Amino acid sequence: MTRDARVDASDVTSAERLGPLGFGAAPIGNLYRPVSDEDASAALEAAWAGGIRYYDTAPHYGLGLSERRLGAFLRGRPRDEVVVSTKVGRVLEPNPDFAGGDDLADAYAVPNGLVRRFDPSEAGIRRSIEDSLERLGLDRVDIAYLHDPDVYDLDRGLAEGLPALARLRDEGVVAAVGIGTNDADAAARAVREGDLDLVMIAGRYTLLEQPALADLLPLCAARGVGVVAAAPYNSGLLATDTPAAGAHYDYAEAPGDVLERARRLADACRARGVSLPVAALRFPLRHPAVRTVVVGSARASSVRENAARLAVEVPEGFWAELRDEGLIP
């Protein structure tokens, strides 16, 4: 598992290379619901047609289904035009207790014939990359993120996983490394303790909430670590003009106070002639540390809609007015 020469991290992590919008491949791993191969392929085709060239996946997403579907789509595409990231820290192994069940306890509508095992060791990370390459059918991934170490054992994850990723980068196995998490404090600690190129922070720097703004984003800006802002719709809550009861927030039903805040944002946006999803998609890109926004969808129509939202002009003074109302920092 080696490459002929190391690719400079900036070759794949610049805002120009990543583009303003990336494709998050969790939904095509059957997040929340079954998705047909045809629908998954159509969503990926829509992303490609819309100019998206950054694709993010993980073994966690559908117990490998997301990686397999993304890899099948990328076959025959110009590899050097695409930036592919996957994640390490969870190794997939056969489920010894498999009896025809599903993985919905972890939010994926797939058979639970495999189980996830936390393994941030160098051996585990090398195995994870090798397994991902096999599922993807690729000879390399460009970016590897340590995935959610805070869910398992943050101390061990950072102490073992970050040096292991740095060694893989030094060997040229991957071009860039980082951490992917929903926890802004865990991400900030990883930036302090590791040698990272990128941080993928999901749902913590959005129009709705900005805990990453206190520590993580200034730290990344000071150290030249790029930020990938994932889940700008907070798992779907901000994806429509009027947030509905029962909408997802952080992979579960939105609590009442969070739903009410989202509706206040929607009202403020509507009063100024801006769609809530447009504002949600554009908001993270305003910070100088943020290089791209990653949005996941298994619906081709939604992928096309997200690409179109980036072209919508936001009126001058819009953000200042939201700030003056106390709706954003």
C-alpha cells in the first residue's frame, strides 16, 4: 500500500480544488431509509453534472455500502479530476451474531452482517484504508479523516490515530489527513495535538448554531488547517423554507426549542426575500477558514437544487440584519 510519490496536501485541500460544494455520501449508504442502486447512481450523476468533484464517504455509512456505490460510480471517471475522502477508526468485521437483522440502531437501513469495531491503531488504520480501497475499487483516496474518536475513546483515538495518519501521509498513501466529528471541542483538541491538513466538522458551524466559532475556527485559521463544513442543514432541519415538526436534527427528531429557533430563522430569511436553505448553505462559506461545504443527499433533485442554491444572490446587508436581530454571531 504505497504510492510512487507524495502528493502535496495543498493539491487536494485548496478551496479551488475542493470546490464550494462537496457530495456527502452517507445518504447513499441507506441513511434512515432504503435507497435503490438506481437512485443512488442518479444522485451521483446529478452531482457530477453540477460540477461537484469532491466526494466524501466512510465505512460507517451503510456498513460499506456508501463506499461500494461511490466506487462503482467513479469507475471510468477521470481520477485526477476527483477528490475522494474516506474515514478511519472504525474497522468493519463479520457479525458473529448475524441473524438477518438490520443496522437501523445506527441509522442505516442495511443488513447488519458486519459490525463496527473502534481501532485507531496504526495497524487498524492501515487495514481500514486497504478495505476502503477494495470497496471503492480505487488505487488511492486523497484524504483520510479520523472518524468520531470522541464517540469511543478520544484520548486513545488522538494518541494513536493522528500519528498513524501522519505516517500514511508521509509515505504518500494519502495526500492529506484530518479529523471528522460532530464535536467542535474534540476537533480543536485534534488540531492542537496533531499535524492535520483538514477538519471536517458536521453540524457545529451552521446558520442555526456555531459552537465551532469560539475555538475551533480561529485555531484552524491561525494554523492553516482547512475546514470542511458538513451538514449545513443540521441533518435536514434547515433544508426546507419552513422547518416542519418531526424534521431531523443531529440524526434524531428536532427538540421543540431547536425547531422554534429554526422557524425564527426561516421567518427572518423570508422577510428579506431569501430562502432558508440558501442562507444555510451560504453561511459557512463566509468564514475564511472554511474551504468547502459538504451536503449529503440520495435524491438527484435535491442535489441539483443544492447546486442551484449556491448561485442565488443574497441581498447586501442580509447577514448584518440577521446579526442585528441576534440570530447569528
